[in-house]
Amino acid sequence: MPWIEWTALPANVWEHVLDRVRTRAIRAQDLAALLAWINTKPELPEGTRCKDFETFKLVGQGAIPKTFLEKDQLCFGERI
């Protein structure tokens, strides 16, 4: 099973994260929780998956996150 390759994020995904932080759609403590979770190297399903943090949801497939949904948007894929 893959784990998130945070250091290998494509530039457009990284910019998406920073935009969400700038607009305060992602709180600093939730970003810290995301990084702490990534540092545990959680095993991830191969298909599309979604992890719910308090102010956002992380959706990805395989090792790379694909998008950061707002808290009111519906998750899609396997919930982890």
C-alpha cells in the first residue's frame, strides 16, 4: 500500500493547499494535524480515498493528494 509523498507534491497541488490556508479555509492547527498524520506514514488504499480533518477533507489516489475539499463538501472515495 502507498503512503503520501508530501515532499513530491505537484506544484499545482501545493499551490492549492497554500491558497486554502491563505483564505483560512484550512486552519493552521488542521494543517499541523495533516502533517502529523502524514509523518505516521499511514497505509493508504490504491483507489480514491478521503480523510476528513476538521476544516477540510483530503482526497487523493495512491501516494499523491489530488484535492483539498472544504469542510462542507462531500467526501468521495474510501474514507480513511
